[in-house]
Amino acid sequence: MATYLYCVRSDVTTVPAGLTGVDGTAVRAIDAVGMAVWVSDVSDAAIAPTVERIKQHDAVCAAALAVGDTPVPIRFGQTFGDEAAATTAIASRQATLRQRLERVSGCVELRVVVTHGHEGDGNEDSGSKEAGSSASPIVSAEGPGTAFLRRLAREGRADLAREIGCEEIRHAIRSSAEPLVVDQLRCESARGLAFFPVLVRRPNVSAFRSAVHEILLSQRIALSVLGPFAPYSFAGDA
Amino acid sequence: MPDEVIDHAPLEIADLINRVLDKGAVIAGSVTISVADIDLIQLDLTIVLTAIETVRSRERRAREDPSGHVSVLRAQ
């Protein structure tokens, strides 16, 4: 049986009873140089990715996040020949993993996903609607940047407008909600989404969402704040 | 911000796939992921992205050019 990895954590927390992972396999914790690694036994080392399996992997990381301190989630699809091989590999990277665990301790990841980049209503003069609202110190709804984004949207460049809008929002959030942000990464565009991950302390999740909402009052960019998640984006390449 | 009801399910699935496949610590071992070669994921994503872009395209088509001309979007 191969050993499939889900996450690494610094505290010794009991795996919730009945927790299952990929293909319904039982999740258990093993010790690796003082760190707890949540794993399950899979019949084949080659775990082909499916949406269902990805959901199962994420569900285990979410369960780990729900109990005890924040785990470092492991990327989908990593298996070892057996438990000993997994332990050896973890041990060989323990310094980096401990550094990552310290970085994400007490935090969760939120992902700000831009769904429209200044193309929400298509109304040419609708910028005047924001005249009475509180403008962001970074982005003005009346500015040349906004006009440029509107032009992109009109020209059908929704993807580019979304990416630029994402970066605008990221800077606005960095400016307005900085005390709530432990860390944030640059915008990415992948598989049709423009997004950026933010690391926030667990008690600050609601405050962060409220701060984003306030920023959006002066914007014409539609977005969603997804999460909280185990901090995949801040786990780095251990 | 337009007042519209957005079904977040496709968005969440696309984000889930981005997050779990592309991020997280890499310990090595037998890594089965090669994102460019994931047929099943691509299939599911096609459905997700089609759902998103179809709605957007219809909105845009109706808004921009009632005659039926549609701007070409980025190929996924």
C-alpha cells in the first residue's frame, strides 16, 4: 500500500473519527521528526486527479484546519511507497516545513477572485454613480485607469480587464486593510480566473471581508472572497 | 456593482482546482500531477469555464451589438 500525504502540522491533534480522504481511505496521523503528518493508505501510487479526489484531498486539509493550529497543506497527488519513505522525505525537509508552519500559524487563507473587471453593467456613463461614495485612495472610479479598463471590457478583453482589475483591488486592499493582512501574494490568472491569496489571522476573517466590502463600494469590479482555507498558497515548495 | 444573483458553485470548483493542484507544499515522492495533461480535470474545467463564459458572452452580445457580432474571447 502506498502512503498518500495531505498535510503537516506542528501540534499533535487527533484525527477526527471516521475522516476519509482520497477514494474513501481512512485518514490517520503519523509522526515524522516531531511533526504530525495526516496520511492515508492508497492502493496505487499513481493517483489520477479527478474533481472528486481533489475535493476529498481538500476536505482532509479543511478538517485539519478545523482542529488545532493551522496545518501546512500538501499539494495533491504526492504518494510514497510506504510510511517509512514518507517519514524520511518529511524529515529531509523538516527545516523548511517548520518554517512554513511557523509562518501560517494561527492564520487562514482567503482568496479574492475577480469575476468581472469593470464590465459589470456596461453603462458608459455609470462612473458618475460613484460620485457620492467614498473613493479608494488607490483607485478612483473616475480615473484614466478605469477608463482604460472599461475600454478593454467594451472591446471584449474581459480576461485582461479582469487581471488588471484584480491587481487594482489587491493594491487597494493592501492600502486599506493592511493591519488585517499578514501576507498576500501577487495576482495570478489561471484557468479563467484572476485571483490573489491573502493570509489573515483567524479572528480577522470577518473584519477582512468587511474591509473588502467597503473598498468595493467605490469600485466597479465584481469579486468574491472565498475561504477560509488551509493556506495552500503560503505553504511554498517545501 | 450590479445587483445580480451569482451562482458561486462553478467559481468555487475552479478555485478549488487551482488551489489544490497548483499550491501546497511539495514533498516529492510519486507526484502524479502534470497539470497540462489532466484530461479529466480539463473536461470538468471546460464545463465550469463554459458555464461562466457563456453567461458573460450572452450578456456582452446583447449589450454590445444587437446585430449578433461577438468579440472573440481568449481561448482557454
